[in-house]
Amino acid sequence: MRGDKPPKREVVVPGDFLGTGLKPGLGTFSVGGKTYASQLGIKKVRGDSVNIIPLSGRYMPRQGDTVIGEITDISASYWLVDINAPYPAPLHASEVPWKVDFGDTSRFLNVEDVVLLRVLSVDEAKRVQVTMKERDSRRLRGGRIIDVSHSKVPRIIGRKGSMIGLIKKYTDCRMFVGQNGRIWLDGSLDGMYLAVKAIRKIEEDAQVLGLTESIEVMLREATARKA
């Protein structure tokens, strides 16, 4: 709830050591129980979790966008959601699929929960409101989140979902892609590793002709070696 002392923050770069025994969050990765930064940003530790708030390339929300966000604060009648935009977006109790009594918000969503939402509105002052009343909106449990450049999201999805469909087919991962540059995926460790590898290649080679075909070859060969 409000009133907690703000956590100490520091600027980190990709590869910086963040701590041991910390739960890896947005913009981080963990190896052997040690957590590191995967992007340039501000280190944010809350409890036993650590996240990175990006310093550049922030997503600018548009009405109707599907986004993946993290609950960062709670009030009696709404939650604040980090959607990788310049400012947190309020999610009001009237915009969730449950009946939430005043002051009972923490019983439904809590700080660090990850949610799939829709941008409900963006006013002239760029104030954003989000909703979970869309059919595909939900709390995302387990899995992991990776951050990509939001400008590369259309390429990662592909025409009519062709690229993301390939990744799901060969990795057997469940995936949700937010237009704010966040991707949630869940599956076996090998499947998630291969999915992340494919996503990073798409992000790096987004302008290369024949990318869909080369990604399919990479995925097919990788899965054939494991067969």
C-alpha cells in the first residue's frame, strides 16, 4: 500500500550483477541463482524481486493496444500498472472482471503481479487508463517475461500471426505479445530457451528479407537435433 519508503535505485547496464537469491523480473535474467541486468535502466528492488526500468525507447500507448504490465502500487480503488510507458497506468476496480469492494483491491491483484490488459483510453495530456474487461485479458502466472523493442513487435508477430505461430509450433510454448514491447512465454526450459533465441534473432534481423523462412529453418533444425 502507499506510504512505503521508495526503494533505492541505481542505473545499470546489460550484464551488471544485481544480486544473489533475488527473483528475476522485467529486464533481468538469472544464472546459477545470480541475477543480472539484461538492459540499460534503473534497478528496482522490491522485497525479494528485482526489475529494470528502461531509460530509453519507452512505449507510447495507443487506445486499443494489448499490453503486458506489472502491478507497482495499490490504492483502495485502483492499481497502478507499469506498462513500459513514461508513466504508470491506473487500472480502476470498475475495469476488472471481478466485483471489488472499496479497500479490497489487494485480494485480487497485488504488487509484482503480471497482467495482460488493453489500453482503454489516452487523453490529450497522455494520461492512460487500462482495462481487464476484454476477453483475452488475464493475470499471467508463472512463465517468464522478455523485453524487446516495441517497434519490433509487428515483425515478431508477423503477417497474420505467421512468425509467432512458427515459434509456438516448434517450441510448444504458450505466448502473449504486448504491443508495449513485453512478451510472456511459458513452456519447458528447452522450449523457452529456443523461443527467446528466435525472438532475439527476429529483433536483430527485423529488416532482413526472407526472415520468416530463415527463422523456420533455425527452429526446425534446433528441434530436429533434440529429437
